[in-house]
Amino acid sequence: MASYLIGDLQGCLKELDLLLAQVAFNPSRDTLWLTGDLVARGPDSLGCLRRVIGLGNAATTVLGNHDLHLLAIAHGIGRPKPADRIDDILHAADRADLLYWLRHQPLLAEHEQQGFVMTHAGIPPQWDLEQARTAARRVEAELSSDQYRQRLRQMYGDQPDHWRDDLSPLEQLRFSINAFTRMRLCHPDGRLDFANKATLAEAPEELQPWFRLRAGYQDPPLVFGHWAALEGECDIAGIHALDTGCVWGGSLTLLHWESGERLSTPCPAYAG
């Protein structure tokens, strides 16, 4: 039995299938863990959703920002971005089933045997792991409830950018979603910065990647995607970056957890 972890698909089904074939993935024996953003800019977001759902319990994915945005668009809350390629999902005969499945996926997932933790963007410096678990479960419960449309409407916005226990329930929800799905750089005090998406070399000096600000925690191995500009590189031991920018003309990367081996397949620049 092998555990395979893979970066943001963004609709790149062909590349997913190439990697799974390369490792002879067998859903009756192996497990696949995905860092989220199954959909958005690539050529076959519908196919990616169906493929992952079809793997059943062999696949675990966390929600990414593009996945949440798809849910908002589908329910008349958000507007598609010019580069989004999700019309096939919105007009699919099984649309309701796909969207129901998607909004019931976690923001934080843990592999009980291997001990790693996965989120789309990371875990913010304000939280230890138990706080992150609690925050994730609260948001997941809201998205699974009858109030999910309202919660999707309320998730948009960059504030608050810092966690406090006295935040209102709405503010806690928005901060939690932003931290799990949009975070990259932070101020030294842990405040989230959403203005900068570049490489670390191009980032303003006063900002640090979230993972460098977690030095004081005894975290289990952490796995994340979202930040294509990192090109899969992270300079902190035990933290694994897997988004290598497939949809931007980079590659799709798969990590064999037990051996530590990484496999990649190059991708065309599907997104402009």
C-alpha cells in the first residue's frame, strides 16, 4: 500500500492520469491525497472532479480557494473570473451531485498512519495544530449545513487578517477560510498579507512565508499546495510544497510519501 500526494490539479486531468499510470496507482491498494483546487483554469475541471470522486475512499482532497469559488458561482454568489473554465461543470447533468460532494470535503485532512497533515495553503502562525483542527471543523460544519449559501456569500473579503478569540463568528469563518485556502506571506506578527503572490526572492523584506513563522511549533509533517511561485520548494524541514504550477506551464507533481520520491509531468500553459 502506497500513499501518493499530488499538487493542485486545476482541471489538468491528462497530467493526473499520466502520473497515476506511471506509479501504477491501484485504488484497491493505494491512497491518493490532493492539495485542493481540483478545478478552475485547466481544460477539464469536470473530468478532474469525476475522476477524484470515482476513486471513492481511496482519494482524499482538501478544499482550495478555486473549489470554494466554484461553489459560490454555482449558487449565484460569485462571478466567474475571465480565465475560469468551469462551464462544463455548471452545465453537467450530474452538477448537483458534484457540488454536493465538493462542499462536504475538508479544509484540513490528516493521515492517521503516516501522520502528515494537509491543507490547501497551510496553517497560519496564530494557531497550533489543535486550533487549526477546531477552526477547520467549524467551517466544514457550516459548509455542510443548510446555511451554506449564506456562508459562501460571507467568505469574501481580506479582513480580519489576524486571528483573535473575540472575533465574531462571521469574522472567524472568513479568517479561517482565508488562512486555509489563500495564505502565502505574513507580517512578522502573523497578520496575513494578500497583496503579494510572487516568489520569496521578490517578496517585500518585511514579509515572511507562513511556514517560516511556525518555527516555535512541534508540527507533524505539513503538506500544502496553492503557491505555484514556490515551484515546489520549501526551506523548512517537514513542510512539503506540492503546487508546481501545472496550469501555468510548469508541471504536475506527485510525492510518494513512503519513499520521498517526487515525480513530475510537464504541462502546457493552459492559463493565460
